[in-house]
Amino acid sequence: MIALIQRVSEASVTVDGSVVGNIGQGLLVLLGVEKGDDETKAKRLVERVTTYRVFEDEQGKMNLNVQQIGGEVLVVSQFTLPADTKKGTRAGFSRGAAPADAERLYDYFAEQCASILPTARGCFAADMKVALVNDGPVTFWLQV
């Protein structure tokens, strides 16, 4: 399971012209689900995302996590994250979970986040338009 996290001052997801999720300061989480992922991995990734120190303290060092700054999380499904890009000019998608499994684990991940801090989400498998102001920019790849 993969989370590409971006520290944002704001982010939103639009589907068919309507905003379906938006946050202020916090983390945009692009979530990729791989074959073999399960609730245990999802729970561990939630723990990493919500405690990963990417926000600055009084000394300007990245020592604070999203919970400590009172931030929010926006979770967006991203089936391309597990893609195999090692060769050729077209990605292979055989490492990704089956759609039903991916959706179940995406929902589980978002629900676990929501039990910890304010969480918005995109729409699984929809054609989404994601807008964000990346603060820094700060972006990290977390994988479990």
C-alpha cells in the first residue's frame, strides 16, 4: 500500500463540476492499493500518514505531524501509484489490487483517518480533478 503525501495549505477534489471534498491546511494523500494489501497494512499506513512529521515547529524544522497542527486530510484513490514503470514507455498495472479490493481498502483507510482527524475524500474510480496548493513544496512517498 502506497501513500504519496503532500503538505498543503489547501486542496480539493471535483467530480463532474462539483466539489466532493476539500480541506484547508493538512495533507493530500494519494492512495495506491497493491495486490496482497489488507486492513493490517492500511492501518499501519494510516498510523504513518497521521504521525509523519512534515510540518514546521517554532524553529522551522519539520517536527510536527498533521494531528499536532490541527490539520485535515484529503484522501484520493490513485490506481497509477503501484504501476510498474521500470521499462518501456507505457506503465504496467498488474501490481495493483483488483478494483473491489482497492475500493474496500480505500474506504477502510479513509474511515481510519476520519477516526483520528477531519478527513475528506474523493470518489473512488471517478474522473477527478484535484486542485492543491503544495506548501513547500513538501512531498513524501510512504509505503508499507
